[in-house]
Amino acid sequence: MLILDTSTGKLKRELTAKELFDNFHISSIFYNPATGEHNQKKVYEGVKIPFCLEDWNKLLSNNKFNTVNGKIGEVNRIEWDINTDSAILDYTIKELYTKNIKFTTNEGQ
């Protein structure tokens, strides 16, 4: 990737694929053994829950939530039935599934 000086249009520096990944995309890998960080998620679909107007208002401003166990969740889709005060959700929970992943890079020639 080339980074240009916007005022002169001249090349400032060249950013390698490794630098780009390390600086901007490392958090999107499944598991980073060096830090223990991961981007693994369990997917839940069609889960019926009690749901009211107060819940809807909270969801409008933020679709992320914490579980009772302290895990991070994110609502992806909702079907709210206002007549029954319930909703059907599709959501994900950030949860480590496996550490058995080997990360390798190929930078070419």
C-alpha cells in the first residue's frame, strides 16, 4: 500500500501487507496466542425472549450487551411482537471456542 502526501501528491512511504495487518487487522483474527485476544463468536438464531418498549429503546442506541457471565453479546436481528411483549432474536456472544489455530502469514517475494 502506498501512502501519499496529500499536499504534494508524492510518496510518503510504502506500507507492507504485514504492517497493514499488524496495525489495523490483528483484532479480526480468530485467536492471537501472543495476547490471548480473539474474535470468535457463538451464533444464536431464533431465540424467543421477553421484550418490551424499554428494551426496544435501549436497543435503538446500542445493539451490544453483557451477559450475566460478563460475556459480550451483539444483537444482529430482531422480530418484536408488541402484542405479546416478546421478541425473536438472532445474536452472537463473543466466546473463545478454540485455541487450536495456527496463524501463519505469506508475504510473497
